[in-house]
Amino acid sequence: MNPIVTVQGAVTAFADWIEPTDAELDAIDLEMPVILADVDLLDAHIITLDRTPTELDDRRIRRARRRALAARLELANRTVSAILPGGAA
């Protein structure tokens, strides 16, 4: 019989020096609206995996796709304005 052994020690053995930096955490916070919008889009698609999509499902997917695109556009505009001060894009 082979014993089942956890790999928790091997995975977290180096956790002290793998912590995210403040800059990485700030970048995650900046991208969080995009991440959440993408999760909503995935949820809308997952709902329709086991059935034929209804008109309501189609609308939910379209709405989620528009929110995801709007979040990406807002992030891109924020990134460009941070790189090019004065609005010169």
C-alpha cells in the first residue's frame, strides 16, 4: 500500500520570500475590476454549459461581455494616462 502524503510542506516551504511586493499588490488592485468582470463573463458562460441558452442567457452573456470590455477599456485608458501625463495619447 502506498501512503498518501501531502505536499503542503514542499509548496509552502519558500513562502516567506515569495510574498508579493507592494507594487505587485497595487497592480492587482488596479486590475481587479477587469478580473471581476471576466469572472462574471465566465459565470454567464458556465450557466449555459449544461443546457441550451435561452434569450435571458444570451442577454446575460452580452451584458457581461460589455462589462468586461468596458473594464478593459477603462484599465487601458488609466494605464495610458499614467504613462503619458497631460492626456497626450
